Amino acid sequence: MSNHLYDALIAPRALDEASFICQAGKPDLSFKGFAENAARLAHVLVKAGVSPGDRVVVQAPKTVEMVALYIATIQAGGVFLPLNTAYKTDEVAYFLSDATPSVLVCEGTRQEELSAVAGTAKVLTLNADGSGSLTQDLNDHSSHFDTIDRAGHDLAALLYTSGTTGRSKGAMLTHDNLLSNARALCDLWQITSADRLIHALPIFHTHGLFVALNTSLLAGVQLDLKTGFDLDAIFGAMKQATMLMGVPTFYTRLLGDARLTAEATKNMRLFISGSAPLLAETHEAFTARTGHRILERYGMTETNMITSNPYDGKRRAGTVGHPLAEIEVRVTDPETGKEVPKGDVGMIEVRGPNVFQGYWQMPEKTAAELRDTGFFITGDLGTFSDDGYLSIVGRSKDLIITGGYNVYPKEIEDVLNEIDGVLESAVFGVPDADFGEAIIAAIVPNSSAAVDTEELAAVVAQKLARFKHPRRYEIMQALPRNTMGKVQKNLLRDSYG
């Protein structure tokens, strides 16, 4: 049997008994033990009704078992669809109705509420301690599974990404999209089996799932799996680890702790940052304290990683480096689609084996953003330096990236505008050293009503995941508009940033 991704990530080391993955409170697991558990979970998925090409939706805590479930889905020929654990029932209901999965895996405490919106999907549970209906009879299944044939062009994952209008879009990622990117990153960042990665990122997101896990699996890296970012745990782990992949928030919080020194990081080989822009002052402060230069890279859900600062060479603050191997990046005039000269700002477009196959059940949206030539229009504005370093200067859309998560304003505005006393609202992002961007909501009240910002926050808390909550609410008499009546969010950003 040939399974493009499984054959590269798992099969070569399936009998390796060296320690592979550890998580606090659980025994270390060898690669062989991990592969056997993944095979058992593949049997569970097939028994639950998963056929090749079926979606497996997962909204569950970050555990060794969930990592194995990702591989089990690939081995069984399914399409892995992870969801942010902060999503509320109404949000999850949309993804379920759009993706029509055959299986939903969720935490046991949410089984009843999510079963009500699961449609025909079979609901299994997976808890933070690894228990649940997904794993309860795991040892009853064989540790061998006849891996399902999947080619490079077959779908391996479906990840939903937010836009500035409409609902979230499902980016269709193939086996080759994921494998080609993992190979390019391992080569560039010189990742080998001698490395030990502190994995403190969520695994419902491209960064933690594909950049961190796929490179680790491909290269045979030891994984120190953390449920989240905890300063005590990170400092403890750095004594043995060689790599940390994080978002800017990780580094600002490390800088806020007196324990961050050259001595504390002497065993580390590489610190990587992505998912949101890293401020130049964070770069400089981190280098001054530790002697390490953070490596910043750039990617998207639709493309995996696109560019990276060099491993050997100058890691330039404020830039995201050069295109990865086999990936073309160009900067174009948004109106004409023609390339602009180096130094000029334009739309970033990308083409290569990393670029997704389109948006799930959205052919018109796919056609609008994926050119016939294969170039994907990212929506980001950037510029190339004379020596080929790419800098991101803004976004053509109003997408907010906060703490590495994509948030589109319209979803928050729709919630706010339904609240009694609110005439209209405008949600926008402003620069924030910790989260990359902070969410601000400008509120125009009805003339006859007073608006209580605490009540606004309470309603938002009921309706939306925590990372979508505005940092603060600004009450205004009117929103700034141009002559065509469009709200000028650039003026709001300038005023409140």
C-alpha cells in the first residue's frame, strides 16, 4: 500500500524504540509505541465509519493521543480537520454543517451539546487525560493497520481560515502540500534526529500542527509536548531541548522574566517565530539577553510556510526572509497583477507545491484567489529588498491576527450590532507587542440608549471564542466614513493604535 504522507512521516521509523514523545504526567512513548497507537486508532476510525476522503473533525485537548489521531486519520485515508478548542457550539455547528464529517471527536464534557449539532457524524470523546470513547477499547485493536492508499494529490487536511467577509473558508491541503513543506523546512532549518523540540503551540493551527509536528516526524525529532505556554515549564524544558517554535507572545513573555539569560538558553539551537509579526525591538532585546537571534518566517493556512529568514546568514528584523526551495513569491500591482519593481509595495502572490488546492465547496472564492497560473493571491501587502528579503507591510483586507489566530471583524460586528442600544460598530486591530495585534471595537449607540461596555463584553463572551474578544470598547458619536459611505478603519487604527 502507498500512502504519500504516512510513508514519509511514520513508516521509516515504525520499529524505532528510541524515546519519541513525552508529556507531563504520562510515560515517554517510543516511536514504535506511537506508531502502534496510531494504527489502533485507525482501526477505531474505520469501525466508526471513516472511509477514504472522509473528514474527521477534532475539537479536543492537546494530548499525545490527539497527535496519534492525526496520524491515524492519514493512515486510514481520512482528512484531518482540527478545530480551536475555544470555539463555542454555534461556531462548531457551522464547520460541521459545511464539512459534513463522518466522525467528530470532542471532549467528554461537550459530548451532549455537540451531538445536537453533529448531524450524521458519529461522536467520540477524547479528554485531557487521554480517556474517552475514542481510546477506551484501544488495546482490543491490532497494532497493525493496512494503510490506505493515498496519492500526493489526495486531501490530507482541511483547515478553516477566516476572511474579512462571509464565513470561514476550508483550505484543502494535500499530502504533497504538507510533505513538500516539511522537507523544505527540515533542510533549511537543519532539523535532525539530534534535536528536541519544545512544543507549546496548539495543534489545531498550521504552525503547531504542520510546521512543528510534520518536521519533527520527518526528521525524527524528540517531542516535548506542552499543553500550553507556561514560563516555568519552558525554562525547565530548555535545559534539554534544542528548539522552540512560538508566536511573538512567547518571546515577549520570556523577555518579561528575569530567568531569560544566555546561561538559561545555552543548550538551545534555534528559536523560531511566526503566525504574527515580531516587533524589531523584540528581536533586539532577545538577542541582547540570550545571544540568540530569533528566526522569523512567513506562512498562511492556504500555503503552509512561504518564506524564512536564513539559518546560516543574516536574520533581519522586520523581514520574513527569502522564499523556500521550490516556492515562487512575487509582489504585484493589485489592479493589474503585474510584478512591481523591488522596493515597491504590492500584493504578495505565491506558487509552488505548498499551495493548497482551493476552498472547500467554494469554487467562486477559489477562482478569485487562485490564479490559473497557480499563483495564490495572499491578500498581504509586501515589498522585496534589493537583496531579496521580503517584508510584510500590511493587509489588503481587515483581517486581524492576534496571538497567532486569524479573526475577521465582521463576525464580531454581527454580534455587537444585535445588542440592544448599539446602532453600529466597527472592529479593527491595532499593534500590540504581546499579541501582534489587539482587537478594538468602536461602538455607536442609539441616540436614546446608553451602552454599558461590560454588558457588551458579557454578550461577546457568550457568543465567541476568547481570542475574538475586543481588548477594549470605544464609544463614538459616529464612525469615520469616506464619500462613498465606507467606514475608514485606517483612521480608527491611527486614532486608537
